Amino acid sequence: MSFLTAPFTIKELTTLSDETKDSIIENYKVILLDKSKDNLDVTNNIDKLDISKYCGVYNGYYAIRFNDLVDGSTAIEEVIVGDYTFHYPILHGEKVQLFKFNE
């Protein structure tokens, strides 16, 4: 089985303020370290965590993509939503994630 690849870009809609960006990164570091506490690659590279793309705010959630801390490899992500299955490549970074501050 082979996958066809095509160049793509994630377009940033606006920019994040430095304060919001830093806050999101610090919050995600806590989550990532807890989730990956036995992964030395993540632990040793956690200070390199950064937001590589910001895709806007949707229903109060920041749509963001973090850089890959480990190897930058390409993977195919499969997401099933109801009757639909989506396949998309993850190239040199994490998939787009939704983040919301607790109120």
C-alpha cells in the first residue's frame, strides 16, 4: 500500500499575543510531561516546545499545532467522526489541537 503525498500548508489566520502563546505553552508542558513522564526524549527536549502554527479561535478554543519534540517523522493520522473517516499526514510536528483556558 502506498500513500500519495502532496504539499500542503496550514495558514495562520491571525497572530497570538506573546502572553497567550507563553501561557498555552506552559500549560501544555505540564500536560505533556505528565503524559510522557517515562519518555526521556520528551523530558530532555521540553524546553524546545513551541507553537508552530496558530489557526484561530473556534467556540472559545485555540486551534494550535505544536512543534515535534522527538523526531519530526511523518505519520498518517486516522480520525473517525460518526460515519466519516479522515486520513491526514502529520509532517514535522503535532496534529492540530484545541486548547481552552479554564474559566
